[in-house]
Amino acid sequence: MITSLYEAHYHLKILELVASVEFLSDKQKGREGMKRNRSFSLLFFLSLLVIIFVTFSTVSVEARKKNLHKRNNHKDGHSGNGHGRGSHSPRPTPTPPPYYGSQGSMFDVLSFGAKGNGVSDDSEALVAAWKGACKVAGATVKIPAQLKFLIKPVTLQGPCMPDLTLQIDGTLLAPPQISSWPTSSLFQWINFKWVQNFTIKGSGTVDGQGYYWWKSSEFYDIQKKSYSKNIPSMKPTAIRFYSSNSVTVRDIRIINSPLCHLKFDNSKGIEVDNITISSPESSPNTDGIHLQNTQDVEIKRSIIATGDDCVSIQTGCSNIHVHHINCGPGHGISLGGLGKDKSAACVSDIIVEDISMKNTLYGARIKTWQGGFGMVKNVSFSRIQVYDVMFPIMIDQYYCDKQKCKNHTSTVVISGVKFDEISGTFGIQPVHLACSTSIPCTDVDLTDIQLSPSPKYKGLQQAVCWNSYGKSQGPLLPSSIDDCLKSGGGLIKRIARSHDRVCY
């Protein structure tokens, strides 16, 4: 009924306006004659009709809305002002469910269900974030700061889209109880497999919690509340890369790994920059950075303090550059042990320079097992400062980590090794070169060596060299280094080249 009254009212208004327009039009024509033609008046009349029709339609729609609103208020039992007898507050907006996913190219593990309390298992959240980021070019998996994430052994697998980043600003914790580790996961804790163009960076920490693993005889099982002697012979590496290329690891801390802290295996194009690796001096076999079958590596500007080698370079490695490293405590920077269990060992083009070593067992070292074969060549140790290092310069071709090892005639051949500008204090012996009796070391150079006994220890002034050929020059301290190396060795070099064919 209301709608009909509105319509009748505006129909009447239209008729009145039409009449007014006709009257004005006739009056105008009488006053001005033929100055304006009839077509212009008709056009004006039609335009006015359109405006009136649009106005009427708008008002009619508003009237219908107002009528519907009144009916709804009457039905709900309250007036339009909301203060009727049956008035009530509007229904609250329902809370959306938790969102598990990414925001653009950022994949925060908290968005995938991680708790970050250091107790709950956040492994699945990390894997889910990784899988999502793996599909997006330039994506970042984020470990947020000021939180601790308990991560069980995981494999984060590629191939992924390029320029993937793992941003570690918080702390990743390994399971502390040995009994909670599956026997199938004892080789590594966090394993990266088949990744390329990948970066780990951040201000956070990767904590292997290796305290119980280091006890050689027994450990305390928290779950069983008793001591156990069943420590597995295999211990996990904290972070391992397998078959990965173009990888960068920078800025983070890796601490207290049960075994090696950072390992690269069958990989290529590696850069390690400005990281800190730390575990107690008494922790066994806790190498800082371990390289195996890996090429084109740069390790720089880092601090490494462990219970074993700061950097360990194994078979299959070539084009390795290690520089500006603070090493100690630990066992120095080592090539080997190579040739274990009569295996082939091939290492070449290694540069170690601008190193500071403090309170380490060894400094610059090459170690091989008897019975192996293959070759080590083109190795340079230079500009190394040592402080209370027991054996600053060492080649040991009789390496044995047992009480007794069998003698063998075959050996890994060593040729082209330079020790240059090595200075500081030693604890036991300045130079120890023990080369194979069957095939001596060749082209070994000792240049500008300045080593003094430490006041803390009663070290030997005498350098020991066995079956090693090369030259020594420049200022040498102690003076016994000058008579350490044999000259010549042309025939030996030809024999050594025959071993070179095994590797290259």
C-alpha cells in the first residue's frame, strides 16, 4: 500500500512538470517567434523526462527498503532504534580457525603449527614449511628469534625452486635423550639432500645437545631414570649436506654436536662465512667442518673451537680455500686421515692461509693410513700464527687411531706441500714430517718458519723429518729445520706420478 501511494504521488508530479514544460515552451515560442525551432524544445523535454524517471526509480527503491526494514523490526519485536522490549546485541563475528601457511614468500614455522617452547616436537612444522617454500622461487623458511624449537632427525629434500633460504634466528634443539633417536637416524640430525642455490643464515643457534653422547662408558637415561652403557657406536652429525650445489652457510652458531658439526658430502660450490662452531675441548670426534668428495669450497671469517679438527678435508676434495679462521681448542686444520682400510684417497689444490691457532694439538697437518693408495698434491699452508700448539707442522703417514696398526708398503703419495710463514709458540715439537718408507714425500717446502718453545711446556727444539724431500729457505727457527729436508728425489717424483693416474 505504501509503495502504491509513493508511485501515485510521483506520477502526479510528472504530469505537473510536463504541463509546466508545455506552458513554458508555448510562451517562449510566442515571445521569440522562430528564433528557436521545435526540435530543440523536444530534445529538452525528453532529457527532462529521463532525469525525472531516474529520480523516481531511486526514491521508489529507497521506499521499498524502508518498508522492508520496518517489517523486520516489527517481526523481531523491537522498534527501529534498537530500544524495544525485545532488543538484543548484534551477533559477534565468529573467530576464524588458525591459519597454517605462508605469507607471500615467507614460511614461518609458527604458521605451520610449531610451538617454539623447546619441549613440543616441532619437526613436522619445519618439514611442512620446507615443503611449501621449496615450491616458491626466492622463498624463506623462518625460525623466529627468542624461541626454541625441538627438532627430531629430519631430511629436508630438494630439488627446490632457486634461491631458497633457511633463516635461523631462534634456536634449534636436538633430542637430548639418546634413547629417543631412531637407529635409522644416527648418521645425521638435520640432513639437506639434493638442494641447490640454497642459503642458511641468521643470528640463531643450532644446538646438537651432545653431552650424553660424549660419555664413553655410560649415560643417564632420563626416561628410565637409570644409567645405561648402550651408547651407539655411530653418532649423528648436526648439519649434513649431501649431493648439494651452490650452498651458503653464514652467520649462525652451531654448538655441541654429538659428532661433526657441519658436513658437506658429494657437494660442489660451497661457501661458509662468519659462523661460530663450539663444543668442549674434551668432546670426542666433534670436527667443526668436515669435507668429503666436495669441490670448490671457501671457508672464511669464522671461529671454530671443538674437540677435534677445526676443518677436516677428506678424500675426493679439490679446490678448497680456507682463510681467516680462529681455530682452537681442537686438533688444527687437517687433511685426512686418508687411505683407511686400503682405500683410495685423492686430494688436490688446497689453500689454507691467514689462520690463528690457539691451544690446539696440531696446526697444519696431513695424515694418512698405511696401506692406502692415491695422491695428495698442491697443498699450501701459509701465514699461520700459532699459540701453544703442540705440533704446529706435521705430515704423518703412519697415522693410527688404535693402540697398534699393521705395517704396509703401499701408501697415499704426498707431493707438492708448502709450509710458509708459520710462526708462534709450540708445546712439544715444531716440525714433524714422518713420510712413508716405501714412497717418500716430495716437493715439500719449509719457508720462513719462526717457532719458539712455549714457556708453559718443555718442548723439543729438534725438528723431526723422515724420508721427506724438498727445500727450506728464509729465516728458520729453530735452526734444526734447515737440515730437515733431503734434496733431489727425481726418481721418486716419477714413481709418484704413476700414483697420480689413480686420481686424475
